[in-house]
Amino acid sequence: MRHLKIRQLLLIALISCVPFVVKFVPASPQPVPESIASPLLGQGERKGSAPADMIDEKAKAIYDAGVAAAQKLKSLEVIAQMKMGDLDPSMLPPGFGGKFRVVIEFAEGGTKTEMHFRVEQLKDGNPVSALIVDGSKSMLVDFAEKTFVEGGQDPVAIAGPALQAFPSWIIEQRMAASDPVGAAQHKIMSATLVGTETVDDLKCDVVKVVRMVRMGGVIVVGGETIERVGDDSVQEIRINETISFARVDALPRRFSIVMESPGHEEMASMVQTATFSAMMLNPKLDASVFTVAAPEGFRKTEPKESGSMIAGQGPELSVKVGDPAPDFALTSIDGKEVTLASLKGKVILLDFWATWCGPCKASMPLIQKIHDDYKDKGVAVFGVNTFEKKEGAGKKYMEEKKYTYGCLLRGDDLARAYGVSGIPALVVIGKDGKIVFTETGLSDQSGGSLRATIDAALAK
């Protein structure tokens, strides 16, 4: 895939199912020395994992055989299905959890990462959409709507749910074979054989692997830097992988990943699991499979915002500007009931958030500043703690950070009423009780556009 950003593609493939809207832009990763006393690895055994720096030779041999098998592939066809921890289903992207047919052809004579691919979203075994990439062009075709979207050299912009199913582990191994930086990422810290299981009627050996990676970079939302990661922009990430390698061909049939990083505890609860079935190795593929051309009779459209992972371009809420705001009666962190009726005549800013959502927490200082600037001007600012994993986590976080704007607890039902499917989600309600602004993510980190919206609502 000569002209496409392979690292970005793999990264988005890994996080594409994460419901909050965030983009991480990595710099060159550096391996952590095997003997490092890491705050994540600790000095001994972690719950559910092997002791640091323990390499079981049998497990390592199985893993290495999988790497070798991945690097030898010339083409691949597989049915993939992704699942995501215990998140509320309403927080997951549209189409998440469904089946996808993935077809990949690796370019002969090129680098290990040059490829053409096609990802079809399936319903009842039939494709309803297809993301097609031929190496320099990309297109998303919707067979049900008879429409298509062109993505040029950037398939991420149009991919929607398709990248959920991308077999990123296999591509990572191919990258490592021809790229010293990629190879450094794959230096494993521990490997253990944890048992066997049957996947797709195939006997598999289950190997648990821990990798440590140091990545320089920043968190970017809406194109603006909002948080540097770690000292000198270096982030230490512990990658925990549990992989079921089929004995018949040494390739993965189930792959689970958990990423951990200091200061980003929310990552540790997001277990992503991909299951692969009906895998065909090195099938002969007709060139038409990867033809990026508009089907006859199909209409060209622009990329949809729904499913995008870039803040300010996130999934739209079901409420629209001009709609009456859905009513609510929620309890604040000080135990008082707050209703929409009790706020009549005020401009209201609602910020749907959760403690496990990094971008939500990154935007909260701005929400606090808006509260400080407008609290005496007829504006009520409330965080709506939504889809929280731990009882009391929202209240505890607000108190620890000394945020003084209002916080409403157990906002799950209200989030559903507004059609929130990605957080942070912002809603501004005018003095007449009608919606004047909605946004998933925060596209303007200066707060200028949000303030302009509030000022206009106050002026009415």
C-alpha cells in the first residue's frame, strides 16, 4: 500500500471500536529494555499475567511460528468479527459486532506492507457495503443505498466500521519484517502458554504475550494538541495480547488485546477481541476484487460523519438544532435533583462524559472555564456522567480535580434520549428549551465557537 499511512491505518484499526472520539499521533516507538523496572510491569507477577521478563520457550516458539506464517502470506481471505469488553452497546459505533469479509493481496516484489484490500460488511452472509483500496485510491460502496464515497489515498476518512475487522496483528508482523522500527515494537517482554481452545472447529494453542513500547506523541483532538503524553512527550504502553494460534497453519483465529498506560487507566478496561473464521491462505484473486470504480447506476456522496474517530466529526446525536430538549430529572453530586423545568429561562450546556474517557477528561478544564465565565450571566453548565463503569467514580473525579460546575449522575437514559453514541458529547439548550447546538467531540479547543453559541443564545 505504497501511498497510504500504514502506521495510522494500523492504529485506527486497533482503536476504531473505542467509542470516545480521539486520534493519537505516534512518533517513532522505542523498545523498553528487557530488564526495566516498569511501573506497569512491576517487580513480580501481575494479576492474570505472567511475571515480568518471563519467556516460556514453547509459547515463544508458537508465537514465532505465527509471525513466520504471517510474513509468508501472499494473499488472505477471512471472516472477522470484533467484540469490545463490557461497554454499553449504545456506546459502540454503528455496525459494531457484525461480521466482515476481509480480502487482502500483498504486492509482489514490494515491501511487506504494500497491499490491496477489500473489507465487506455482511448481513445474512451478503455484503451491504465494501471498503476497497488498491494502493493509491480508496472507495466505500453502499450496496443498499446504491451510493459510493471516494477516499483517495486516505481510506481512514471513509472507512466507517470497516476497520474494526482489519487483521492488524498479521499486518504488524509483516511490517516488522521489513522495518527496524516496527521490529522494535514487537520485542516481547513475556510469553506464556495458557491453554488450548477450539475456534472455527480448529484446535488452537493460546499464548499470552506482553510487549512494552515507548511512543513519543501527543493527543490530538480536532487537529489541535490538547495533551502531551508523558515526560518529553514519551508514552510507555504495556500491550497485553492473548492469541489463539491454529495448529493447522500457525495463524491466529482469535486475538484479544488490552493496552495500559500510566495516567490512562480507562484503556485497561477496554478489551478488544477479534475472531477469525473461514480463513483461506493465499487464494487466487481476480483483479476486479480491488477495482476502485463507481458501480454502474450508483450515486456519489460525501463521507458521512457517523463513525468518524476525529473529534468534531463524530457520530451525530439524534436530537437536532431546533428540537425541544428531552426532559430530564437527575441527581447532582451534592444530592439535589435537577430538572430541565427548574432551569427554564437559562441557557444550558450539557457535557456527556465518563471517567474512562480520556478526551472527556482533557476537555473538562475548558468546561470549567466556561462555567467560571458565564455562571453569573444566566448559563447553567452541567457534566452528565454517562455509561460509568464504577459507582461513584464521577463524583470522586470531580472532587479530586476540584471542578465546581454542576455534575449530574447516572445519565445513561438521558444520553440515550439525546442519541449519544460517542463522548464527549456537547449540547447547548436555549432559554426557550430548544436545542441550539450539538457536537460529538470538541472541534474547537479554544472554546471560541462554543462561547459564540452561548452568547448568541443569551442574546435571544
